[in-house]
Amino acid sequence: MALKEETREKLRRVSTPTLATALYKRGLRQQFIQEVGPLGPLTQSMVGEAYTLRYMPAREDLNPITVFRDRGHMQRRAIEECPPGAVLMIDSRKNARAASAGGILVTRLMMRGAAGIVTDGGFRDSAEIAAMDFPAFHVRPSAPTNLTLHQAVELNGPIGCGDAPVFPGDVIVGDADGVIVLPAELADELADEATEMTAYEDFVTETVRGGRSILGLYPATDPQSLEDFSAWRRAKGR
Amino acid sequence: MALKEETREKLRRVSTPTLATALYKRGLRQQFIQEVGPLGPLTQSMVGEAYTLRYMPAREDLNPITVFRDRGHMQRRAIEECPPGAVLMIDSRKNARAASAGGILVTRLMMRGAAGIVTDGGFRDSAEIAAMDFPAFHVRPSAPTNLTLHQAVELNGPIGCGDAPVFPGDVIVGDADGVIVLPAELADELADEATEMTAYEDFVTETVRGGRSILGLYPATDPQSLEDFSAWRRAKGR
Amino acid sequence: MALKEETREKLRRVSTPTLATALYKRGLRQQFIQEVGPLGPLTQSMVGEAYTLRYMPAREDLNPITVFRDRGHMQRRAIEECPPGAVLMIDSRKNARAASAGGILVTRLMMRGAAGIVTDGGFRDSAEIAAMDFPAFHVRPSAPTNLTLHQAVELNGPIGCGDAPVFPGDVIVGDADGVIVLPAELADELADEATEMTAYEDFVTETVRGGRSILGLYPATDPQSLEDFSAWRRAKGR
Amino acid sequence: MALKEETREKLRRVSTPTLATALYKRGLRQQFIQEVGPLGPLTQSMVGEAYTLRYMPAREDLNPITVFRDRGHMQRRAIEECPPGAVLMIDSRKNARAASAGGILVTRLMMRGAAGIVTDGGFRDSAEIAAMDFPAFHVRPSAPTNLTLHQAVELNGPIGCGDAPVFPGDVIVGDADGVIVLPAELADELADEATEMTAYEDFVTETVRGGRSILGLYPATDPQSLEDFSAWRRAKGR
Amino acid sequence: MALKEETREKLRRVSTPTLATALYKRGLRQQFIQEVGPLGPLTQSMVGEAYTLRYMPAREDLNPITVFRDRGHMQRRAIEECPPGAVLMIDSRKNARAASAGGILVTRLMMRGAAGIVTDGGFRDSAEIAAMDFPAFHVRPSAPTNLTLHQAVELNGPIGCGDAPVFPGDVIVGDADGVIVLPAELADELADEATEMTAYEDFVTETVRGGRSILGLYPATDPQSLEDFSAWRRAKGR
Amino acid sequence: MALKEETREKLRRVSTPTLATALYKRGLRQQFIQEVGPLGPLTQSMVGEAYTLRYMPAREDLNPITVFRDRGHMQRRAIEECPPGAVLMIDSRKNARAASAGGILVTRLMMRGAAGIVTDGGFRDSAEIAAMDFPAFHVRPSAPTNLTLHQAVELNGPIGCGDAPVFPGDVIVGDADGVIVLPAELADELADEATEMTAYEDFVTETVRGGRSILGLYPATDPQSLEDFSAWRRAKGR
């Protein structure tokens, strides 16, 4: 189930909190990736299908520095095989004591057209990554090579990331608040619903900035609120 | 016991570390709110009386999204009833896995003239809040709606916030280091004492920048230090 | 074993991740200080020999505010005795609930020519310290005076800092990713090796930005990669 | 809504895991008190309505040892006012660094006929309490007086305990696995449903001990399982 | 590579600390499963090959209670397919807030001849499991059904358990100290080496109980120690 | 300042909670060692002067297994030099991921007449140690050799243990609730005061078991309580 370009565009214009509320209405409360934030300021939201990489704890004898000479090393394959437009989601078992990846790999991922990268661990070369025009989210910087604690073990299987479930193909959205995971089959309807919610929230924000109380307005229990909103939409062309 | 305008002004010009030391001299060691920082750069320190909101863990059947249609919902009342000049202090049980509040509510609070907002959890719409000229402090951004984990249960009672005790009317001061809680009855004398301490600290900083050792100067065990300070005060008009 | 000026210069031009990998090759996996970052943007990397200060938990009766009147107070001595060019490394037992030091002491340390300061706790006056042109690393800001929880107890002995072992004279390097500890006797060879690694990494980054895959390039399992690198070095004069 | 004696008896014969599953079927996933266990072996399950005590962080000047001379001190009132048959539930903010209560108070509570005591902190005099024939649950032993970190602040209001929501009158059940909170209005139907589930689980356990696979049996997707269960019930008189 | 019966027998007679030291000598420092202990007293050590089950975070819509009606549900398959003599190792992402399994499943596993069960989460029905003559290790009891937070997602792949790497077929040893993971290919030699080490340790313990210093004895830097040991072995027939 | 035998005897008959309260009255709130408990049931309280051992994080190249061949190794010296009657207090930086010591060393310490051993980490051979008639306190069992994470670095200096300050010679008392640290110079008066408090607490417990309320009794705000206590003391000869 490919992510429609139209859905991707809609999702770029809504926030992770709005999506979290839409998920909440459907009984989904665990989709926000905990403790993860962007490395640098984002020029736009990150949106893309999940392509996953899973780390297990590293056993020392299996992880000499020479393992990277193997072209089939899972971490390197993840970088070279993550599809354009997808987000590379790394399950680092919430362990940022060693890096999940570094500047060179993230650069390559960007060059290959990926939509972003997320780990529930940490990146090394964090200043370099923060300076790229490429969305990257982690817990905190971490200099030690991933081999220190992480052994790449699976590509594109179901994983956990920051306590959220991530299935390959789920739609990932990231902004300043963090990263949220949309079940693939719900992405279109969530994009639509969140777009509508965002219109109302923008109207409310503007109205509140004008001095109005939130009571009756947010949510719109006062019928006047919906009328005002209709007028606002017409005026704004939204 | 209302916060005097004069005290408010003094407190704006002293730092939370200076106040922490003044509290320490009185045997009060638990007044700093742990793990909380400002969302954006502050244009000035936050000062105001505490108005509190307490969350308990949310029970799912009591927290459908429709509860916000109730005009008496405690979270919404907190926003509409927090007095101008006060700081809304939220006890989120140090849990940032769901939001304590979001952009619209914080905007409304700002419009109503509150002095700031503090949670020992997290805010959603964090970029939007960070961009406001309104002091807001939290642990980290958090997209999920507060209903996911928090149920608003009490207005303006005594609470804990980041391991600090907060009583309604306590005087809250926040700066880049975080937030500190001044017992209401001590606010005036702490403001005075901290103002004097700040003058000396400013003198010390300037003197140290000029190359002098801290020994004998900080604290002023060398009588010359106090003489120099007197001269400095006269010169500076402080 | 004094840090050679040449080694210091080399270390300024390599990153903590590169050094971490060079240490990893030698079986040293615990040298990165966990959870610590710079207070402000760094104008250059921090490099210097470790001069250490150890805190133990503070006993209330031994830590009235008046202890600072003692010129022999260990914290104050640390500031006045840390050699120019050295980094003051503070073992705060990973406890940031009270400050490890504040603006005045850090200013004095800077004036005395130290290379930087690191704590696995927190600094107070964090905005002031962040604004100095002086490298300082901590976990998070913390307003309470160090006496609240920390009692300075030893100068320049072996310590732990953020789970890393630090011996006096070890060479400390800090950048945006954090701080790493180089055993004194390895500093020269690590500087050399990391310099070579950095040249190759810079070549790889440039090549990857040009569109090439990392396979065969990073690491250089394709002989062509090494030939291209030689040409690049000649062209760049590195 | 008083707890019926019949319901109390039923709840004594079902386990917290069975109740947790019955709650799960109703969408209630947060009712288990996390990280809490019994101090000693239990002679029977604890069952009773919740009577609550809330602690906030202690401010030093408000908590000299002399506060206990006040007969209205909330902690002491909680002990003297908790109704017979009820469970005293203490919100200690998951902080076991100081005691929630000690042997004398727990003894008094037992003598007054309470059904048990639970804290998400720790008890002092833990060996003495463990030796009583009185159900008590905590996180770990803790010798310091509660005044060190806890100030009793409210009786019988809604609280959090170990991340679970607790309302006065909720029905509390505790066994070797820990403590679970049943919403008052669901207690009767949960007791009935859990009683039925327990009968089936006992049948399954016996059958599995006899060598049968769980497939088709647990849950009973094989119709034969239900037939065998009917026969078993008849034979057992359950 | 099947576990030889002879190796299994040897491993039953050595302790996890002795094995940890033998692994340490080989540079393997991450093989001990952190924070896990036995539910009840063990009648003998647990030894068996690892058969693994991996949980990911549960998505609510995929985990109604009815999923257990599916005979192919991974958790149930794990119980029915774990080979006799093997240890079922569960990766619960170190999350004990919901159960990894309960009494009925553990009973079935025991009946099927498994050697034991380990989770880095918690078991429900913990008193019942503790009373079985079957080794089970976890972090703490946990009543909520696994569906609350865990979704079974893979059988017998490589996993992490309590920060240790576990590959299918690795040899698992558990005693009162906890659980350790022996790489399959090292099991025989570790069993031999640990058997020798154990003989010496038993000799040392006896000798120390007789009043001798550990210096020169442990390790045997005094040649007399080895001579005494030889005599002891002859006397003991070991 | 040697611990008087009379004081030692008194301290054996009072509890850590009673001592904690006596310390609290003196403004000492940090003397309880957090998260530490006895390995096995205690036949009597542990009392002795502190003799300390400090661990720092282990650097791999300095900690091959062969370091124990050095008779001067600090850990081994601690065992051989801890005075009879003293408690060996180990600062393991609250890290139980590797052992602080094991059965052989604890046996030797017991044979040498020490009063007990405490670590804020974990012991290996925990079942063996638990079975000795020797007080030992830790956080949890831990099989890996101390060299994995701990390097012994100092004997009998001031340390932290479980967040409490410990100075050599401080008087250590341990019971089922855990371990508390008495400043050496206060030991005598604390023993006296706690003995008096214990008499009253025993009277209160007996009285409460007889059915009396704690109000007016605990503390003794009702004059009758003190009269009854006097009578009780005479009757009991205390």
C-alpha cells in the first residue's frame, strides 16, 4: 500500500499533535515515539513510509571493526536499500550509549532520496547531521561507533521504536514535537481528518489571539463557533 | 498575600541560582523544580504567583475526547481562571509521555495576562509555544493529547511539580536555569536579599573578568573586597 | 606526560566519533562520557589534560554556606589550581539535582587559561556560561548551590565521569557530540590515527555528496576507493 | 456505592491477572499499580474499598518532627479515619526514598479493621509489618521518616498510585502479583466475570497438567474444550 | 550444534559468576542478563539451548483479546514449539508493565519438557509459577495480560534480553544470581573451564573457611596454593 | 574515635527507622543508603565502623583478569585490611551491572571478624552469601566479575554509597529496612536517644495492639500517655 503523493502533501501540513488526537479518537494511544526529537530545525515536516532496521545488543566477538568490510552488513544495506521517499526507522532498544549511525551514512541516505531517519538511540556527528537539510530524529548525540553496543540484525521487519510499534510501510510523520507512526491503512483518512482539524485549530488560534475565550470555541460547543468558522474558511479559501 | 509589584520587579532582576542560595541559607533545599527548562529563549525572567492544576492518571472510560465539551473541564477552567499575573503550575506527575497542554490553551493563557506556565511533563505544539513571547517551561515536547495519560482533577490546591512543593500563592521565578518556588511569606525578603547578593555577584564577575582570584573575593573574606565593592556600588549607582 | 602542543592541535581537528572508533579498535569502549553536552555552540573543539575534582554526597552539618569562607575549600581550590590548558573534570556522581559550579567560578577558570570544564551533573548560571567563549559540558542546568548535594572531597585523583574512567593527565576532547577521554599514553598515536581517519572520512563525505554509494568506499574495500583517495589527498594537499 | 460482602468474597477467590484481563476487555489498561508487591506472604488476597491519602513533596520548614503533635495531621487522621474493611491507598508519587508509614501506624490500621495498606513508596519497620497478618504492599523498605520527603495533604480524594488512577470507593484487590484497582461501579460484574474465568482457568490448568496442549483449549476454540469444561464443573460442583 | 548432555551436566554444577569470569577472559562482557532473577528457589541450575520469542510494542487495534483464538498466535506457538530441553527466552524490551506470560502457559511449557523460561519483563501468576519445580526468571511480577503492551512477532530469531545478545541455540544457564548466555560454539569449552575453576574455587572457599588469607591463594600466586589444591583434589576425588 | 562496645550493643537493639528519625531531628536527611537491602534474613542488626573501598569505572586495558595476581590490588587489600568489627562499605557508583565482590571474598571478610559488608551495587554468589551468618547488603545479585565495570581505586577515604555520605569511622547500622550511616561523633548520643525512643515505641506498639488510638499516644501529647509509659517501664524494667 504505497503512500499517495496527495496524502504525503496533506501530512506535511498537519502537526504530530493533531495526528495524535486523531489516532486517540480511534483508540490508538501508543503511536508517538517517546523521547525523540529533531537534531536541527526542520524546514518542513518529515513524511514517509517506514523502512526499518533492527539492532540487537552487540556481542563483542561478532563485531570487530572489520565487519563493515562485508557489503552485506545490515546497517550498510539499510542505508543503500531504504527506498526514496521512505523514512529509515531504527530500533536501537532506546539505548543511546552508542551511536545508531553517523554523518556519512546519513549523507548517503539523503543523497538516495530518503525522507528522513529516526532512531530511539543517538547519532554521532550530530552537528554535521543537524546542518543538513534532511530530517533526523534521535534521543541525544552519541560518539561511540554502533558496533560498541548495537548489532544490525534485520531489515524491514516489525520493530519497536521509542515504545511505539512500527510496521514496514507505516506512515511516519515528524515535526518539532517529535515523531508519530500512522498505521498504513489509516494514513489517508488520518490525513483528511487532520487537515480538517488543522483548519479549525488555525481558526481557533486566530480567534483566541483576538481575545476570545476557549469556552464554547474549543471544542465548538457554541453553535456560533461553527458559523464563525464557516465564514473564516470562506474568507481564507480553506 | 498578594505579590507586591515592587517584589515582582526585584525578582525579575535576580537569577534562580541566587534565589536557590538564599533559600538554602534558610534550610529550604527542595524548591527547585527538577528537569524543567524553558521552551524558547526568554526575553525576561518569569515571575508570578502560583495557580495550580493537578493531573491524576487518566482512566480510559472517563476520558473520551468528548470530555472537552464540558465547560467545567478542569484543564479548560485552569486556563480561563488562572489570574492575570499568575503562573499556571501543572502537576503532571513528572510524566511527559502525553502533553500537559498545547498551543491554543497556552495562547489563551497568554492573552488572559498570565505570567507563564510550567509543567513537569511536556507541551505539544512546542515550536509554536516557543515562538510566543510567553514564558513556558517543561521537560520535553510531547504530542499526545493530555487525555491519553492525564486527568485534570483539582484547581489551585497544593501540588508537587518536579519534586518541589508548590502551594497556591507561592511565588514562582523562572529563567534559563529553570524554575524555583518561593514560599509566599518569604518572597519579599528573598527578593531583597537576592537583590543585594546580585549586586555583589555582578561586582565579583566584573572583578574576576579583570583577572582577580576568587579567593578572598567570593565570598568576601578579604576586607578589601568589601571596600572595593562599596566603591563599585557608588560608581555604578547600585 | 605533558600533552604535546602538536597533539593538541591535531586533536582539535578530529571529532569525538573518530576518536571513539580509534579507541574501539584498541578495545576501549567506555571512554565516552554519557549524557553530557556543550552548554553553548563551540567555536572550536575542547582539548586538554584532565585535572579532576571529586564530589561526594553532602552531609548537611558539614556544608553550611559558610564553608566557602575557607580558602582551602576543595571546589575553590580546583578552580584556582587547575593548570592552564587543562580541562577541569568534575565527578558529580551523575547527579544534576544541584549545581556542580556556576558562572563566577567558570569565569575565573576561563581567565586562568583552562581549556574547559566538564561535569556529569549540571551548571547554574547556564545562560551566562553558554555565552562565554569557553567550552563547558554538563547534563542540564541546575540552580541549587553545589552544597545542597555535593561536597568537594578530592583534587586530581582518579574519578568516574558519566560512566567513563578519568585519570589525571588523560587527554580530554569535547565537541558537539560530547566528551571523550583519551588515556594519556595513547594520546599521540590516537591523534595521528584520527587525523588519517579524518582525511579519509572527509574524502568519503565529499564523494558521497557527489552521489557515490558507501559500498566499497566506506570502508575502502574497493581498491579504486584508495586510488581516488590518494588523488584527492594530492589535490587537497592533505 | 458500598462493596457488597458477596462481591468481596468472590474477589478474594480470583487473581489480579484474571481481573486485569477482565478490565482489558473493557478497554481499561492502566488499573494495575506498577512496581508494588506484598511485604510478606499473604494468607489471603486483600480486598477492600479505597480510602486515600495524598502526599506532596515536603517543605522543610513545614515539617519539623513536632508536626505529629497536631492531632489533625493528615497522615495520622488517615490511620484513624480509614473505615473498617477499606484499603488505605497512599499516593507517595512513586518515591520510596522516605517512608510512607511505619509499624506503629500499620498496627493501628490493622487493629481498626482495615483490609490493607498500599503505597507506591516504601514502608519502614518492614520486617515488623511483614510479620503481621495484615496485607501491606509497597515498592521497597525505606527507613527515613515520611516527613523527610512527604507532606500529607489530602484525605480521600482522587489520586495516582503506581501510575494507576484511584478514586475513593474503587475496589482494591491485592495478591502475590501486586495490586489492581477496580472502578467501583464495575466491581460486581468484574467479580462475577472473573469468577467464571477462574473456573475455566482452573480447569485448563488441571487439563494442561494432564498433558494436553493449550491449542484449542486456552482459549476454548475447540468445542470439545467447552464440553470437557462442563463435565469438569459438574464433577467439581463449580 | 546441539548441546551435549555431558556439557549440560557440567554446566549444572558451575555457577553463573564462574561462567561470567570465563567469558570475561574471552572478551565477552555483555552476556549476563541484567535485572532478572528466579521467581522461586531453584532446586538445580537451569541449563538449555535458547529458543526465542520476540515481542514488539502492542498496537491496540491488532491486539483484542480474541487474537488468542488464532492457533498461529506467536506467543502460543512459542509455548507449543519450544523444544524439550530448551529455554524459552523472551525479549520483552525490558518492560515489565504487562506480563510476558502466565501460569497456564508456563505449566504447558514445563509439561512439554522445556528446561526453563526467561523474560526481561515480568510474569503474572507469579506465586503459582514460583511454586512449580520449573526454573523461571523475570524482573518482577506483572498482572496485566501481555496484549496490553506486547505483541508476539517472531520465533527463534536473534534477540536482546536484559541487554544481553541471545542467538537461537546459545546455551543458557540460570541460578540464584541470574541468567547468563553462552555462545553456542563456546559452550563445551566454557563448561570444561568452569568445571576446573569451580574445583579451585571450592578448594579456596574451604581453605578460607579454615582461616587462610586470600593473598597468594586467590588467585594462586603462591606455589604452595597449587600444591595444596592438588592434594585437595586427590583427597576429594575431583 | 573508636566505637564503644556499649554503643555497639545499644545500636544492635534499635532500628534504622528510629535512628533515621533521630538524625532527622538533627537536620541530617541523607544518611540512609538508598535501594540497598540484606541478602538473607539477619540474625541480628549489623553494627560497625565504616571502612571504605571506592570503585571507579573500569578501563579495559587496566583490568585484565591477571590484575588479581597483584597482592596490592585494592579490592583484595580491602578484604584483608578491613579491621575486625568494621563494616566494609563499597562505593560502586550505584552500578549493579557487575559484581562488587563474591562469595570467597565475603567469606574471608567474615573470617577476619568484620561486622558486615555493604555495596550500592551487587554481589555475585548471592545465594552462598545469603546463607552465611554474616550481614551483607546490596541492590541485587550480579554475576559478572567486578573487573567488568569496577576498578578499585582507594581504601578508606570518604565515599558516597547509595546517595549517602560515608566517612571512614562513621558508624554503620543495618537491618531489614536497609543501612544507615551515623556520623562518628554522634554515634554515642544517637545510640542513647534511639534507645529511649525504642522503649517508647515498644510501649506504643503494645498499647496500640491493645486497641488504643495513636492520637495523644504517638507522639505523647496526652499526659496520660507518659504516665502509662512510666508505669510500663517500671513493669518491664526498661
